[in-house]
Amino acid sequence: MFKLNKKIVCKDGFTMSVQAGETQYCHPRETGAERYTEVEIGFPNRSEDLLLEFAEDSDKPTETVYPYVPAPVVTLVIAKHGGMIEGELPAGIPCLRA
């Protein structure tokens, strides 16, 4: 059974969903991989310039999915927002904890 990761919450209040598995836009596209190189981000609570190029609908940056976002970009976004204070990341994505 597929389990969704808990939403990422950063120190400055930025939030986003970061998912990976056989039904998400990620690489590898399988559930339970040891390491993901690209993941799906969804519905951040505010626009984030580092993610916009990946947005399915860049006119609605908080109401869209961001497919195949490289893992290093996810790490940069989290660091930019002061580190992660709660939530879960897919396997193999390092992050700065606040």
C-alpha cells in the first residue's frame, strides 16, 4: 500500500508536499526505491522561484504539481527557507534540519 509523505514545513513557514512512488512524477518511478533523483512537489503555500520552471501551471504556483524536480533543487529550496522543521522526504534526499 502506498503511503504519502507528511508535508514539509520549513522554519520560515514555507510548506510543500514532496512525494515519490509508482504513481508520482519521479525517478525512479517505483514505490520504495532506495534513492530518488527526481521527485514530485505539490501545492506549496507560496510561489518559489527555484521551482517555477517545473510547474505544470506556472500561473497558479500554489495550486499545481511540479513533476520531476531534481533532488538537489528540493534540498536548495529547503535550505533557502531556513531548514525543515517537520515532514518527510523520499529516500535519498538530504536536507538541512532547522
